[in-house]
Amino acid sequence: MSHLFKDKPLGHSNETLIRMPVYPNYDFASPLLRPLRVYRTPTSEKPLRNYCCRMSESGLRPLTYIPQSERTERQPTPALTPSLQRSLTSTAASKVKKALGMKSAKKRGADSVNQGRVKRAVTTGELVRVQMRVTEQTDSRIRRALLRIASGQLGKRIESMVLPLELLQQLKSSDFPNQQEYEAWKRRHFKLLEAGLLLHPHLPLDNTNSAPQRFRQIIHGALERPLETGKNSESMQVLRNAVMSLACRSLDGSVSEKCHWADGLPLNLRIYQMLLEACFDVNEETSVIEEVDEVLELIKKTWGILGIDQMLHNLCFCWILFHRYVATGQVENDLIYAANNLLVEVEKDAKATKDADYSQILSSILSTMLGWAEKKLLAYHDTFQTDNIDSMQSVVSVGILAAKMLVEDVSQEYPRKKKEVNVARDRVDSYIRSSLQIAFAQKLKKVKSSKRSSKSQQSHLPLLSILAQDASDLAFDEKVKFSPILKRWHPLAAGTAVATLHSCYGNELKQFVSGISELTPDAIQVLLAADRLEKNLVQIAVEDSVDSEDGGKSIIREMPPYEAEAVIANLVKSWISTRVDRLKEWVYRNLQLEVWNPRANKERFAPSAVEVLQIVEETLEAFFMLPIPSHLVLLPELLAGLDACLQQYILKAKSGCGSRNTFIPTLPALTRCATGSKFGVFKRKEKLQIAQKRKSQVGTVNGDNSFGIPQLCCRVNTFQHIRTELEVLEKRIVNHIRNSRSTHADNIVNEMEKKFQLSASACVEGIQQLCEAAAYKVIFHDLSHVLWDGLYVGEVSSSWIEPFLQELEHYLEIISSTVHDRVRTRAITDIMKASFEGFLLVLLAGGPSRAFTLKDSEILKEDFKFLMDLFWSNGDGLPTELIDKYSTLVKRVLPLYHNDTENLIEQFKHLTLESYGSSAKSRLPLPPTSGQWSPTEPNTVLRVLCYRSDEIAAKFLKKTYNLPKKL
């Protein structure tokens, strides 16, 4: 619009002017002057200034208006005449200002008055002259002309005159400083007549009428060469006839008493705009004068000449107030506030009229206002700061009212949208989203630039972490500063703002997450920052929608969760999986290299166990050092993975070590003793052959040294060490949980129970299995030559238990010195159990090479006592209670060897009949070998008979079961 408000240069003049500051140049295209072709020339505007104020009062001096550009080209303003230095009498507060919501002028001290300040004139007309910066010379000339006109046309109303025509006739060259200025003045008046009667007439011109063409020729001729305008000149009469024929036209074709020379659109609006400019203080461009009521009353008397009504007045005054606010740097909020209040009245007018011309002007003004307002509101974060936030509500209101009227009242512009949408809410919604998007983009650009160049403390933070904080600050700033203003038109203003920010940041976060392949500190920081931002945004949205119809569901639907915690959880799970997989590979690789040497360290456990536990501990520490909120949620998954790895280590470590059944020899078939057999005369070579044969029957394991007794003890120690360290790790985990500041830490600790349940159980089972395997290996494998293959073979009296005890003692010393203190008792106990079981097997399943007489029972009893004493070791060995517990079975079976054969046979028959009932009376069945030895178990008693070197026993067995004498 700038070209509409630039003052046009008028050429050199000696007239006295008042200098006025030049407004900023705003590129507005005036909606009041489209299309006002007459003002394309710089010399055509001056005549308008000569009739703007007194044309309704023929007895008053007319006032004129001096454009700003003309002021800048004039000489400095001389001192005003005394007649202008008198002030008007004080009046009551302005009703117009009060109605428009404007403040009264502030009181100023004498020191604040500028040296050249204009004081108030004595009359309203004089005030308007001063306000419009019309010199007294020009005013005096016009006044003289009007007096001549009045004297020549007494009683004639000014509306029945064409004032420019009368002035052309009355003013002579002698009224001007020189002929050149006089001719310029006439040309301007000819142009004004052309504008009012040809270019912008009140009624459309009739192309069939020759009057317009004749008048056009006269004007063009007058512009090319001077035209005589004297009262009695022929050229003046021709001009008057042509002007009056055009000015006095009416719709019905009759001659109108009223002359229409200044009421055609948009010329009349331009003249009226110039009049309204007089409402602004000549010395303070942003202030409306206190006498605005009187000035407007005077201006309204021109409505008849200019064709203005209340609706056009409201529209023009609204535009003038709005434009003055824009043109003076938007520093006086009173102006935009008043323009907004007047726009409310314009809205009422728009609904009450269907006039096409009015609608066209209204549409043009509203479009300009809306364009200006939206330019500011679509980026209101840049537009409104602390110093001008007070004007925001008025600017929004102007934009909303303009948009609403364009949709609802100027339907030809928005025919399809008319009354179909909530204009106010939709416009504010677009302002919020646009401005937040722009503000976010600026923050992003700033952060990127800062990251590239800054060495500040924040430079080490990931870009999106900083951006999340900036977005959060932006959201809270929006909530406090802007949302309370915008909520008037949009009930979910804050919610819409945070939803926009959520979307903007979400787009950046989505790109970031798509590029994450593993858990990194930067990734965690960004995701945690995103989570904090989202919680802040959601909280604002929830608070903002408390009173909404849907409870804010529509806004929340616009905010699909970032799921930052889920992304973190997935990354941590991937991290856990990677660590666990590495540990599994390590276990597999290092166990293959482990030699289980008890001398590898002072504690006599495997070095690989130290390493695997160290890896587990480091993994746990690294996990709890991750800056994530979901430690307690993901901890079970990590523990399960580590637990499985440790379990795998234990299972692989004990794999191939054997068990009790691995070393227990296969029991030989039952035989009967031959009467008078002399096993004692067996040759040594035969005994060795028997021993070798027996060894081949004994279960064996891999001949690798890694499965020797020291190596098995090393494994047991390793399992015990792991078991102990797991308890330490569990305590550390509990401390980490309690240090997590979780309100449910104790409950979580209680719910988790044992943290390494699989590996702890595997340790217990492994220790049990290996202690038992070591014991049976010692008894039935390593000492088989002195027990299974040597003890009581041949004559009992010549093969006592002493050799077995000596070698067993040596093994006990090895195991006692190698195995861990906390496992030693168990290991020795298992050896004792195995030796007791081996002793019984020799007696009950030793094969045909063994036979016992009734007298041997004492030797057997004494030998078993020696065996128990070895484990008691004069009180330094196993507790008596423990020895008694596991020796009970042997002690119960040994008395069978003291019974005579007849009693044994009777006992056997009795027990068999009890087991099988009456079916056993005809023929005693052969009781199966259950391995559960007992003096009350038929198979046990039968085996004592089988190894009884006695003819009665042999005959009974031969008769009853036809048992052979040898295998």
C-alpha cells in the first residue's frame, strides 16, 4: 500500500507549510483508491486539499490538506500567526475515544513541549486547518473565493455547486504569487473535474451522450493551452455548461438540484480519507486528538457532498486507524485496538447491506488487513516479544474478524466455504501450527549452527538432546505467553501448539532412530530427552483440555507416542543379547583350552572361572551405568542371559566326568561255592588275570588327564567358587536396585528371589555329581585292584583290608588337601559312602573267587571297623554321627555272616514267602537283585548263602535254583 500514502510533490511554492515527519514506507496497495487513475500524476492531488473541511459551511474558511511529500520539499515552517496560538476551551473526555477503547492524551510538562509545537486553534475549523497543514496563504485565498461565490449566489447551498468550477471562475492570476503557479493551479483543478465527472463519476456515463466527449475535449484543450476562466468569457460558459450537464445527472434522466462532482467511488473515499487524517495530532503522529469528537462532527457535514454514509464512515475510519498503526511503526497499541473495535461495527454493517460497491471496498480492505495480520500471525513468535505482546490480541482479532467477514459476508470470494467451518478456530489453528513450525525450524537451525561452531559446555550434548530442551522451553513459553491470548478463539490453543511441536520433533527423532544400530551414550541421551519432552508436551495438552468436550482426545490422537522407552528397551535388549552371545562364545572357546590344573592358582580353581565371573560382573556394572530409566524392567532379561551362560559353563565343565553309575562294576551272576575249594592255592598269575578281567568290567571314563582326581577336585572348587561369587553378585545387584531410587525397590528385590537360579542350582548339582563321581572313581576305578579285584579273593585270612586302607588313605590326603574347605566334608563323605558300598559289593557280589566261612565273620567285622576308623581318624576325620549314619547298612548285613547256614536258609525261606505269598510254597522263586541290600531282603540273604563256603548251602542252592559253581 505504500504508494497510496506517499505525498505527491507539487512543485515549488512560496506558501508557508508545517513540516511533518515522514512515515516508514509500507508496501500497501490502498483498498480505498482502486482504481483511482487521477492520482497517477504528481500534480493532481493538491486541489483535494482546498475543499476538505469547510465545504459544508459556506460562511467558514475552507481548509486544505498538505501531503507529507510536499512537506518534505517545502521550506522550514516559520512561526505561526498569533491567531493560531490560542487554545480551544477544554471539553469533556472524548466520547469517540471512549467508544473505541482509546486512552485520553497523557499530561505533559512544559519541558516536553517542542519549540515548534503547534498550539490548539480557536475554532474546530481552524483546528482542522492546522491538523491538515494548510497554510494561511492558501486558506486566505480560498476564503476570499468562497466569499465572492457566496456574495454572488446568496441562499444557494454548497451542494448545488461544483466547487472547483466556481473557484476557477473566481480566482485570478493576481491571487497567486506568479503566473506559473496560477497555471499549475488551474491544471490541477481541471484534472480534479476530470476525475470527478469522467474518470470516477457518481453515475455511469452514457456512451450515446456527447456531453462526456465534449467535456473531455475541453479538459484536454485546457491542459494543452491556457483557458480563459473569467466570468463572462465564452470558454468559461462552455466549460460551465459541459460540467453542469455531467454533474446534475440523475438515475431517471432528470436534472438534479444536487451536483455530483466528488461523490463517485473511489474519489470520494480518497477525499474522505484526507479529512479523517485530521483526527491525528499534527505533532504526535500516533495520537488521536482530544477534540476528535468536534472534528468528526464537522467532517460528517461533508457526507452529502461526498456521498458518504455511516457504513462507509465506519469502514474508512477503521482503515485509517489501522493504516496509521501500521505506518507509524506499530508502536501505539491504542490504534490497532480502536481499529479492531471499529471492525466489530463494520461486521454488523456488512451483515445489514448487500450493496455491491460496499462489498467490493469491504472485500479489498479486509483482504489487505487479513494479509497483514496473517503475515505477522503465521510467525507470531518472531512478531511478538515482551515489549509488544499487548498488541497481539488486537492483531489476532483483526485477522479473525477480517477472515470471518470474507467467508460469511463476502460470499463471492469464498462461496464453498461460507458458514461451513469455524473460521476463527481454523485461522488460529493455522497460525499456531505455522508459527510453531517456523519457531522449531529456527531452533533446529540455531542448534545445528551452534554445534558446528560452538565450544560451549553444551557442545558435547547430542543435537537432538539440545533440541528437545529447546522445544520444551518453547512449549512452556507458548503456554504462558501466547496460549492465554489465543484460547479466546481456540479452546485447545496450548494443546494444538504442543501437538505441533510433538510432530516437528517426532520427524527429527524418527530419522535419528532409523539410523541407530546399537546402543550408544548419544542414543540414550537423545531418547531420554525425547521421553522427557513428550511427557512435558502431553502434560500441557492434558491440562489444556480439562474443560474440552472430548477431554483432549483429539489432541492426544495427534501425538502418536515416540515410544522412546520402547526404543531404549529394544536397544538395551540388543545390547544384552550381544553381550550374552559374546559370553557364550567365550565359554565355549575357553573351556576347550581349560586343563583344570589345581596348581594354577592358590585357590585351586580354574582360571577360566575367574575370567567368566569377571565378564559377568563387568557386564552388570556396565548395565547399571547405562543412563536409562528401565533398569529394573530389563534386569531380569540380562540376568537370565548371564545365568544361562554360567549354567552352560558349569554343565560343560562337568560333562564327561562321569557319575556313580559310571564306575559301579557290573554285578556277576549268582553262583554256589564248591565244598572244599581252596582259593588260597591260586597262583599269582591267575590272580593277575582275574584282576585284568575285572578291570575290563569296571566302568571307565576318558583316559585324558583332565578327568583325574586332582582335576575333578579343581572342577569342584571351581563350582564352589562360582557359587560363592554368585552370592556376592546378588548382593551387588540388590544394592544397585535399592540405589535406583525406585519406590518399589524392596518389593522388586523380594519378587526376584534368587538372581542366578539356574547357575546356582547347576553349581550345587555339579558339586554333588563330581564329589560322588570322584568318590566312586577312587573306590571302583583307581583302587579296584586292592578292593574289587583283591579284597577277600581266595582265603579271607590271607587278603585282609589293609592294602586297600593304605591306598585309600593316600587318596584321602590328596583330596583333603585339594578340595575347597566348604566341600571337603562332602567329598570325604562321598568316598566313605562309596567305600562302604564297595565293601558290601565285595561281600555280596564279589563273584565265585570269594567264599566266606562262619569263622570269617569276625574278620569281616574287624576289617569294616578299620575302614570306619580310617574316616574317623581318631576324631580328626568325619563326625561319628555321620560315620554311624552311613555304616548302618553294613552293620546290619554283617551279622548274616555270623549266622549258621540252617538259620540263613530258614530266614531266606521265611522272607521269600512273605514277599511272594502262598505261590512260593511249592517252589521258591529266585528273588531279583534290587541293589537295595538289607538283612530282611530275600536277595541279600540269598547272596550270603551263595558266598557261604558250606555243603548245606551248596546243596540248597543246587536243589532250589540249580546255581552253578562258577561263571
